[in-house]
Amino acid sequence: MKGYIHSLQSFGTVDGPGVRYVVFFQGCPMRCQYCHNPDTWTIGTGDEYEASYIIEQYKRNEGFYNGGGLTVTGGEPLLQIDFLLELFTLAKQENIHTCIDTSGITYKPNNEEYNKKLLEVLKLTDLVMLDIKHIDPELHLKLTKQPNDGILAFARLLSDLNIPIWIRHVVVPGITDDDVYLEKLGYFIGDLKSLKALDVLPYHDMAKPKYDNLGMDYVLKDVPPLESSVALEKKQVILNGIKRRRAELEQA
């Protein structure tokens, strides 16, 4: 079996714990306005690699990944569920730490055939880095062109399965920086029993040249980058929501 891969990165430092070998999967149904990898959107394109080749490349530099491991990202890696299952099966045979960086958009609670495969993948997964773009359904749809109900259900599934979760949220001025929604996001996250970390990332516009080169309109071209200090303030708002929810759970 071969997977459609956008690129391979041998030294990732922001894609999970430690130094990671990062596999960028090709194909994504999301159309996030601030996406910095629009060249990964198209499904069924990219370089084709066998899972065994990727593991071989990892093993060539295995010494660098002590305390790290293998991260799949994209694009959306869960679109290629069969290939991912084969890749992670081989990875666990080599005792490689596995991480999925995902939006969770492929999860639909009633899709039994897909979910059976998904559960098999999750059994082989040590960490899920879950991007929650917006907690509000309508604003999420406007931002990404996709609903968020399946994404939130996926977060609950991970919690129920006790799979470690890192939540990621990008703060975009005027779009995802409203304290009311950030507190609601935290309140939702507070229910996740296997939450291990929260990354609140400041919006940047470094993707502008890529959109220009692809002949694509960058919708947020007039939105200024967010200061890191502001992202830290917004993280505290989310943390307040988490604390409020967990205080309620303790009193229940």
C-alpha cells in the first residue's frame, strides 16, 4: 500500500514531544482561512510512498529521535486511514512513539466502517494533537468551510479512550480572539479527562508568499500578526474556562 505524501521532514521540533520525524499527508477537506499549507489540500496527489519506506527513513536517523518519535500531519492524515494503519503498525513494531496532528474532521459517529479502522489506528497512537479552530458552530463553518460537531465528538472519543490529547488553538485577531468563545472553548476542554497540554498559537501571515505563488487569494491578507504576549493572555482565558468546568465536576 502507498500513501499520498506532501513532504517528509527529518527534524521536527514543534510536532510533539522531543525531536520528531514528520510526515505531511496530502489531502484535506478543511479550508481554514489562515492555513499555511494550502498546497496540501488536493486529495489524491503528491508523492507516493510505501509505509515501509517511511519507517526505513526514520530508522536511518533513529539516534536523533531519542525522546521523540514519528508525527503524521498534513493536510489531514486521518483521510488516508488504511495507509495510516499500516504505517503505525510498522512503527509500533519498532517501538516508535506515534503522534497524530489532526483537525478531527474525518470523524463521524455513525460511520461504522471508518470508525472500526479509526479505533485500530488509535490503539497504536501514543498522542493526538487536536486542532480546534473555533468552538462556535456557525463561526467554525465560516472559518473552515466545515462543521465542528464531528471534531468535538472526536475529542470526547479520545477522552473516553484515555488517549493523551494536546489541544491546539490559533488566535486570529477579529476571528478567534473573542474572550466569550475562548472561555467556552476552555469549558469544553475541561471535560477531556486525557488532556495533557494546551498550545495557544499566535496567528502569523508568513503564508502570504505561498498563496501568491499558487495564484490563490489570501483572505486574511489585511489581518496583522498577533503578538505572542496577546496569545498568552488569551491562553489564560481558555484556562479559566477549563478551571471553571473542572471545579463544577469536582462539586458534582
